[in-house]
Amino acid sequence: MSVGNTEVPVVIRADIPLPIGVDDHRACPATDVLRRVGDRWSVLVVMLLGRRSYRFNELHRAIEGISQRMLTLTLRSLERDGFVSRTVHPSVPPGVEYALTDLGHTFLVPISAVAEWAAAHDRDIDAARARYDGAAGSVNP
Amino acid sequence: MSVGNTEVPVVIRADIPLPIGVDDHRACPATDVLRRVGDRWSVLVVMLLGRRSYRFNELHRAIEGISQRMLTLTLRSLERDGFVSRTVHPSVPPGVEYALTDLGHTFLVPISAVAEWAAAHDRDIDAARARYDGAAGSVNP
DNA sequence: CCGTATCCGTGATGATACTG
DNA sequence: CAGTATCATCACGGATACGG
């Protein structure tokens, strides 16, 4: 997800029908969503919350390497876009519970397809890279 | 796609099983792929090439707003990762043909799921944003 | 036609310190 | 516990000019 962005509409000018989801006069919705969720942490957070609800520091501990700041920004962004709900439990100390909304849950379905594809073709991509880097990189010591 | 990046592995520490594609000891493959493809142009290019092969300037004309530089970088990146093939036809003037590889074609399937989800829930996201911005933004004129 | 090289703005991310 | 504020950094992406 672009955590706070200003998108510029993209227009496809091909006058031929496209495989899916891309019509000839508007921006590609897949690109929008992929940019929305293509940041470093959003998918990770969504998947964790797909399992159960979490509290803030619980997420912070669960995701190795995320900064407090980025976790906050990511959660805010997901909340803003309707993927995640934020519930404050008035207690001492205060507890804030994050959970997926219905929308967020429906998003788990297509993102799972990507995840499964990624898991299945991980090696293929690595192999392709090795081939590419090996072929082109060796000319320049 | 992160057009030229240096990724740092992400480790999930939750000791509970995750919905899909995320195991407890490695980086999330979905996140990797989403970051790989979550840039401004990659999905657009893949979808165009999913229809048929294109020449460079043909793509440049088809995608309104892309710079020559970014088209080159995007294609190089997709080629490196094995999504796209690049074929030079020795002719005058020279023609370079870009096409999806088999790997690229298989990727159309999960990405289509995202595209369809995006098309279906476009409004929901916009509505959620309007609600969020309306509720929080109005307290600060 | 198909790029590469260079410069540069902006946004994304991290580190760190501070607060209700 | 759950953030916010501030500063620094670097990758992404655009504009432009040049080269094979």
C-alpha cells in the first residue's frame, strides 16, 4: 500500500480488449490495488489479521523488523481504506484491537491466490534472475 | 515491481499458523511478489503482453504517461525475473519484441483474481476513505 | 527504432526520542 | 500500551539529452 499517496490516473490506449480487469478508457484497478497493498508491510498485516485480531504491540512483536512508525502508518492506511477496524478498549493500560473488516476478509481470497502463486514459483523467479545476472553481469567485472 | 532494489528478509514471529502462503520461519512470498509487481507499471505491462506481444515503442504509445526510462526499467526487471522475454529481430530499423514467458502467463491467473476483486470493491474502498476522511479530517479545519 | 546517461524531486521507510 | 514528532536516507519515477 502506498501509505499516503497522490495517484495520477493511468490511461491505456490500446484499442484492443485486455485479458481482465483493464478496460480501454480507465486506469487499471489491479494496478491501483497492487500499489495500495504493494508496500513493505500491508499484506503481512492483513494476513496476520486474517487469522485473528491483534493488539498494537502484539503486531509489533509478531512482525520482525517493522518500526513502530511504519506499523502505525500501515494500520492507519488499512483502516482508512476499510480493510482493518480499530477498536479501543477503555482499560488500564489501554488496549487497542485491530481486526479485519468484512472487506478485508474478502481481500484475503485474491491475495491468497497471489501468495500461492508466489510460493509455487519462487524458485522459477530466482532461477530466472540467476540466469539473467549470470549472462549479463559477467561481461562487467 | 521494485525496479532495482535491495530487499531485506522479513520474518514472521507469530507462532500460530497463518491463513495461506505464510510460514513461521520465512519471509512472506506474497509480500515479495507484491512488492515486485506493486510498482507503477509492471502489472500494466504484464496485462498488455498477456494479450499479445508488443514492440518497445508500441508499448510506449499504449501506456499513456510512462516515460521511456521507466518502460525500459520495467521491462528489464520483468525480463530479469522471468516474466517477459525480449527478442531482437535484426532488421532495418531494428525491432525488439516483448512477450510473456510461460511463467508470465501463469502469473496472469492470480493477478486476475486481484484485478477482479479490485473492480468489484473499488467503490467500497472509496466509500471507506470518504468515511474516514470525513470523520477525522473535519475536526481540523 | 531502441535504448542509456544524467539530473533531480518526492515519497516511502527507518531510527530515535518523547507523550497520554 | 499505544502511539506522535522529528530527522535522515534512499528508492522510485519523471524530464531531458544523447548514442547505436
